[in-house]
Amino acid sequence: MKTAPMLELDRLWKIYDTPKGPATIVKNFNLKLKEGEFTTLIGHSGCGKSTVLMMVAGLSELSKGNMILAGKEAVGPGPDRGIVFQAPCLLPWMTAFENVMLGVNQVYFTASKAERRQMTEYYLTIVGLGEAMHKYPRELSQGMRQRVGIARAFALQPKMLLLDEPFGMLDSLTRYELQEVLLELWRRNRITTLMVTHDVDEAIFLSDRVVMMTDGPEAEVGDILKIPFERPRSRKEIMEDPRYYELRERLITFLNDKSHIRPSREPAFKPSPDMAAELDAHAFPFPTAAA
């Protein structure tokens, strides 16, 4: 018996009205995420990665298409989706603890105050802020503020976690540290995750699958890459594995040489095995070459 996907995006379109007429940013975007899967979207700047993420978050209305989350049509934002942005957007007059507690109070209002405090303290401690949870954002480094943002999203215990280049503003060392923090939290909770990144190495290290988007406008799924490494993962072991460089080369080749190709317009397009499965699942109407 097949398990229903946690998230199903069926022919999503995003069209904006402009002075020159309608502009289609994303066209016929199709994707299914299994429960507990960690998937990343990668592509060139401006291809529509964040647009897709904002539609999933309910912060940007779908122009066309359907979105099913946990078996129900998802319309508008809700606590079933936790979001971490590139900048954590903390309220400056509240401490780290109060910033996290704010969401916990709203979502878990039926729990006792002690239970809500315990939940908040737990997630701040897990992200490494046990000694700094009562500091204000101005007293925290950029990396520490982002830890608060991660704790805030996980503390809501959502059905889905959405990450919009959460480490893009950080230095390399801090980025690596927070990737490990994110993986540890994800390992404990196994929340279905969709992440936008422009970093090939980050995508390989974190993901179960990497979805490559074609260039915009009218961006769509260009290819899908399954990451074969077992979990839990060691960065050192992965980088010593010959498959890592093969995966990296495939992603870079797509970004450099193939991102302009739109599968829906290419009658001779031959999908990879991972993308072929996705095409079959959605019964795409366009022709493909024989495998």
C-alpha cells in the first residue's frame, strides 16, 4: 500500500501582473515530498526557488495549481509550516527566549505555562543557546540569532519545515556549525523539510533529494538528484566518498550547461531515473525520449 506524500505540488504557477503584462515566474511546477524527507531546491538566482517556497508557506498565493499538505488542501499560512528565513527577523525588544515563546504561546495555548517554558528552553538548548537564551538580539551574533530562528521554527513542531537560504549570510565556519545543528534537530524530529539554497555542497550534505530548477522566467523542475548517503552523516566521510564528487559534478553541470533547458518544451528530453519517477507520478503531458 502506497503512503500518501506529506506534500504534493501539482502544476503550480506563479504569475505577476506588470505594466508590460502578465509575467510567469514559475510554470507547471510538480513535486511530491514523502513524510520525513529532506529536499532542497537549487538553481540560479532569480529562477523562482524562493517563490515556490513562499507559495508552500502560504505567504504567496498560487496563480494556478493545487497544494496538498498532509492530505488536505493548504490555503494561506498556518502553524503546520515552520519557516526560517535568511535573516531571522527577531523582535528586538524581546529576548531569545521570549521570541521563541511568542510562537509557542500562540500554537500551544492549551498547554500549561510550565510546559510551554520547558518546550522553549529545550529547543534553545538544543541549538546551543542554553546560556544565552535570555539575551536580546542586539547581544547575539548573526549566527546566534539564526540559531534562535531555527529553534523558533522547530518549537512549533510543524508538519513541514521551510528554509529559505538560512545560512546564506553567515561565514563558512558558522555555516558548517549550523548545518550540523540543523541536521541534529532534524534527526530528532524528522520533520518533512523543503530548503532553498544556492550552495551545491550544502545541498548534497543535507538532502535526501536535490531538485534542480530551470532558469526563469517560466521556471520548472529541470532534474532531480537522489543523494545516496546514509544517515547520520559525517561531512568528512562524505567528502572522502568518490560518489560525492560525481554528485557535485552533476549538479554543477546542470547549473552551468543545462539550466536553460525546459523539459516541457524538449521532445528529445531524457529525464534522469529520479526525475522520471517524478514525471510518472504526476503523469506529465509532454513527450520524453525512450530511456
